Amino acid sequence: MDVATLAALILVVGIFGLLILGAPISVAVGLSSGLAMVSALGFENGMLTSAQQMFRGINSFSLLAIPFFVLAGVIMNNGGIALRLINAAKVLVGGMPGSLAQTNVAANALFGAVSGSAVAAVAAVGSTMAPLQAKEGYDRNFAAATNIASAPSGMLIPPSNLMIVYSLVSSTSIAALFVAGYVPGLLWAGACMVIVYLYARKRPELKITDMPSWGVRAKTLLDAVPSLALIVVVIGGILAGFFTPTEASCIAVVYSLALSFIYRSVKVRDLKVILLDSARTTAIVMFLIGVSSIMSWVMSFAKIPGMVADAMFSLTDNPTLILLLIAVLLLVVGCFMDPTPAVLIFAPIFLPIVMSFGVDPVHFGIVMVFNLCIGTITPPVGPVLFVGAKVADLRIEDVVRHLVPFFVALVGILLLVMFVPQLSLWLPGILGLN
């Protein structure tokens, strides 16, 4: 057995073996990649090169955006912003059938877009909306399913840490990815609203929210403007060239902290907990990126992407079928793996394959993120599913049954986004980011 084949075997068997034994994915990737590196280069050179690759992987100015966006999201989650966005969503969609559930969907899209975190959205919005929906006669399991299914739309609507990670491994413009996520993200939220509408049509006893006077509506929307303005400041500033995405993340922290102090929902003594919470999340992500850099070196050395490409092309050389095969594989991967490590592992494998028949890397990035977002609401690992069920105090298996219509609708939107590239590329093209 040659050295490259041995390294590939150690990497693949090691990762899956450690995951089966219950090791954290960062540990599984790091140990397996390190051992594969040692088998290829010897102990001393292998350890030295592993350390160099880890440092190289995280030594990026662009990656500084991740800890700052994470910190901004934690501040927003504690800063009273969720309630103002929920009230604004109620004004925008409160007159529709299934008004409270529609409000839940719209609030998740708004809060997810501001915070960039689906888990934060499902917790913050769900804890407020679940009691209100139960009081109005909504089935608790359906209400939880609505909250869970709509939360990941904010991972597509920028700012999105997952898109920053994809940009790192694909050398794609962060600004182009951010802008490309708007239409797919809104389509995600729209699909959830359609399911809620169909549910509400069968439940005429559900009340439509009594809409307040126009004056109250205007005041409610004005109260939410400072929170929503963060999107304009961050994305507008990046597109106008005033600052880079990394600098924008710092501005997001300052803006959200100032807003939380103005709302008096965050005090100075709360900052310790907020900083520790964001530091834990950042440490996990950055460690994953570091060990994934070792894995990328091993995959390149062992020619794993080429082997995967040859295996796929041996099945078919039809671009449509290959895209569908990749989509199915990513949907399966998303059921068992968090989105960040999945992007780090599979983007370097699949991106060269799809680019070989002309798929735009920005478009593929959106398709990949969309796929993995579905995984966050899918058992057995889906973090959004587990947090949403916990917030609603319900069993996973009861909620999943009500998630099925949402799954069907979201897979349909995924196929639409996949095979109509302009849904992703239209806005970047208009803004000259392609």
C-alpha cells in the first residue's frame, strides 16, 4: 500500500470510527488528520506540518469576522431586540390566516437576519411565541414545528457565519455570498408561510390577530427600525466599500451593544456572561477550522477529491444528475453533522467537481448552505430541532411528525434554487459582485 492510500485510509476510517465512538467532531477530525499526516511525513515532520497547517488555517483577517458576528448575535439575544422584531412581524403579517404562526416565521427571518444564528432565533422567538399560540388554540407540536422550520432562514439571509467559512475554503467573495443569500432566504421563509396558510385554512377556529390602529402600527415599526438598521449598516457598508466584512462585524458589535444599553436590557455586569458565551462558540468554530486545514492538506496529498470525482463520473457524466447526487449526499450529511464542519470537509471535495461543468462557486455556496440548513432541523443531530423542542417542552418525535410538510416544501425550494442559478446570482450581478 503506498503512502497516499494509507493516509487516506487513516483519515476516513479514523474520522468515522471516532464519530461512532462518540468523540466530538473537532477531535475526530484533528486526531485522524494528525495521524494521517504523521503516516505520510514521519512523526517529526508530520507534527510540525500539522501545527503549521493549523496556524495557516486560522491566520486570516477575514476569519476575525466570525468571533465578532458571534458576539453581536449573543448581545442581540440578550438585548431585548427579539421582542421588538416580533412586534414588527406581527404588524407585517398579522392579518394573514394563521397570523400568530405567520408572525413566528417572519420574526425568525428578521431575528435570524440580524443575529445570523438559527439557534438564537429559535430560542428567542420560540420562547415568546409558543405560549401565545397555545393560548389561541394552535396545536403545540405544529407551533413548535413552525418555529423550528423557519429559524434557519436567517442563516441564508446575511450576515451568515456559515457563508464566511465557505468563503474561506472556496476563495469566494464574502460580499457576493452575503448578497446571494437574500432571495433563497426569503424563499425559505415564504415556503414556511405557505405551509402555515394551508394549515390555517383547515382550522377556521384560529383567530386572525386583531390589528391595532395605524398609529400603533407605525410606532411598532419605528421601534424596530434601529434593530433592522443593523442589516442596512453592515451590508450597505460592505457593498458601498466603506468597510470590509471583518470591519463590519466590529461595527455590528458596537451597534448592538449601544442599542442594548439604550433599551436598558443589558447592563455592564451582564457583559462577563455574554463574552464567555461568545468565546465558547468562537473557540469551537476556530478549532474546527484549524484542524480542518490539516485535513485539507491530507486530502490533497492523498488525492481524495480526485477519487471522489472519478467515482461520481463513473456513475454518470450528466451535470444535472451529479448535482442531484451531491444534494442527496449533503442532505444525508446534514442529518449527522453540524453545518460548519460539513462545509469545511465537503466544500473542497465537491466544489472542483461542480466547477468542472460550469457551476458558479457563489451559486454552489448558497446551494450547499441551503442543504446544510435543512440538516439543522433534521434528526438525529439537528441543533435547531433540539433547541426548538426544548423551548416548547415537547418530545422530538412528536414535533418531527409536524415537520414533514415543511421538509417537503423546503426540499422543493432547494431544487428550485439549485436549478435556477439566477435566484442566487441575480442580486450579486446587479451590484457588480460576480
